[in-house]
Amino acid sequence: GRVQASVYALPFVEDSFDVLLNTISCHFYLKQVEAFSEMARVLRPGGTLYCASLVAPFTNNASGMAVAHPPRTMRRHLGQAGLTVKRDRWIFPNVWLFEAGR
């Protein structure tokens, strides 16, 4: 069934998933490292997070809507959350795919 929850408090036990997919949404996380940390918590050791992210240089903090981070910042945020970036690459204009694991 469908589960709706905050990315900062996922309703799953630790090590629940082998694969997590996050597509074109992480630029809306105002606390990105916290969100990635929660994803890392529910990802099994050896599991993979696939995160497709807008990386165009835009910021919309005034309204609190979205922030697109460059690839180097995304790599740093994923690392601070306890994830290791295995690979990242450009997949569409202004979109990068990050493959990270525990």
C-alpha cells in the first residue's frame, strides 16, 4: 500500500530497504543532510540510494520552496548523512543522478 510520511521521520525500521529511489524532490528538502540521514537509516548495509536531483544554480530560499545544489555540494551532503557516493553523472539538462550506499 501507499505510505505518506515526512522525509525527516520515515515510518520504517532501520535497514528496511535494499534500494531507495528519490527523484527530483531533494531540492525541496530545506534540511537536506537530515533527510539523507533518515534515508541512510532505513537503507540496508550494501543497499543503494538512487537520487536524481536538479543541480541548476537556482535558489528560492525567500519562499522556502527549493534550492538546487551543485554536484559537489550534493556529494558532501550525502557523505555527511553517512552515505558513500559510488557514482554520479549528468542524465538530463540540469539533472544529475547520484548513486550512494551504506
